[in-house]
Amino acid sequence: MIDQALLNILACPKCKAAVKPEGDRLVCQNAACGLRYPIRNSIPIMLIDEAEKPGEPRKP
């Protein structure tokens, strides 16, 4: 689980919108962007190259 204080300051690196946790991903709240960033070992990987696009299959 990610600390709420950290969630309050995290933003999508592509569009700068807020993100929210959904399972083992942080999801950009901008409907036009919608990138999903993985969380590994309780650390969000906020790299655009690591993100999944909406509708794209989940990466392992």
C-alpha cells in the first residue's frame, strides 16, 4: 500500500493529472491520458516507458 501523503503529491508524468491506486497500478485520472503505472515492492514506477496505455494488456 502506498502512503496517502505520497499519493497526494504524485501526478502523471505525461499530463500532470492526479493518479489513484487501482490494484497494483496507479491510474492517471485524465480520461484523455489514462496511463497505468505499475507499483513494485510498494514503490510506484512513474516512468512513461513503463506505463500501460488504456486498453493495452497488462505487463508482467
